[in-house]
Amino acid sequence: MINSKTNARIAGVLLILGTVPILFAMALWGKPLMSPDYLSAMAAHPDQVRLFVITILVMGFSCAGIGVALYPVLKRYNEGLALTAMGFRLMEGPLQMVSALGFMALLAVSQEFVKAGSPSVSMYQSAGAAIKTVNDWFTTAYVLPFCIGAASYYIIFFKARLVPRWLSAWGLAGLLLMTISNVTGIFDSLLSLPILVQELVLAVWLIVKGFNTPSNTPSNTH
């Protein structure tokens, strides 16, 4: 039997920290960033922007830690996929850090914009639009490493029955829908919802029940 309860609980907590706080942040502090007049809105609510940035950093570090927490268990079943899961999920941390820095840069531009009297046409709008475009790209760029990393551990979960197969299959289907959403740009929120809910269900499962460890599973399968 594999003593993996600690790793399972850590991964479960990190899954929650990588999902739930950003949803609350979007609802509580995200409006200035989504406003059509985002420069004025961000300058008027700098503390909300900073709280949003802190939440992004929490999400980034939590997502990066998921692969690390899972690796000691996953490598017993497939070391190659375990490394893939850890490596790609680690990539989410730097990507979210760049995104957070982008929002802070946008906040600085917004404050200078207001100090200048909020001119209708100025370099501030151009700078803000450029930063926002780059930042939007980094905000969504995490989807690819997330999908590859998560798919890697869901494949191991499914084959080794570390969690119920219906839960692993749900994860793989959700990742497929999220990938389609990201590639096509249609029904973005709707197609991302299944994997969002699934990861929360997985988190609770790992915290409460941990991993299944069938005695007939080989210690390492490549």
C-alpha cells in the first residue's frame, strides 16, 4: 500500500486554492479590469486591482504546486507522464506571475492617465491597450500547459484507478472541451465549466478519501 494521504490532501487543497479564490476575485474585485473605461476604473479602485493581483499569484503558485504534490505518487505508475504533469503544471506559475505584473503595469498607466486629466486621446490609451492585449494573452496562455499537465495525471488516474474512473473520464472530457473552447474562442465560459466543477470534486475526493491503491498495481509502468 502507498502511504499517499498527505500528498493527496496537499493536492486537493492546492486544487481548491487554484480555482475558488480567483472566482471570488472576479466577482468582488474584477469589475474595474473588465470595464470599457478600464483606465479610469482601475485608477479609482487601486486596492481592488492589487487584491486581484494577489489572488492571481495565489492561483499561479497553487497550480504550479499541484504537479509537485502529485509527482511522488504518480511516478510509481508512469514516471514519464508524472514528469510531464509536474513540468507543465509548474509552467503555470511563471505565466500567472507575468499576468500579475501586467495588471500592475496597467494600474500604473491608469494612475498616470488620471493625473494627466484623463485626455480623450493620448499615449496612455495606446499604452494601456498594448499592455492589456499582451496581458490577455498571458492570462489565457496557461490553458495549454494546464490541459497537457492535467491530462497527464488523469491518464495515470484512469489506468491505475487511483480515483474512480468516472472522475478521471470526467476530467479528460472536461479538458477536451476546454481545449476546444480555447482554440475556437466560442462558448468560452460554458465549455470551461465542466473541468472547473470536476477539479473541485476531485479536490474534495482527494482530501476526504485520498488515492485508491490497488495491491496488484505495478510499482512503475513506463
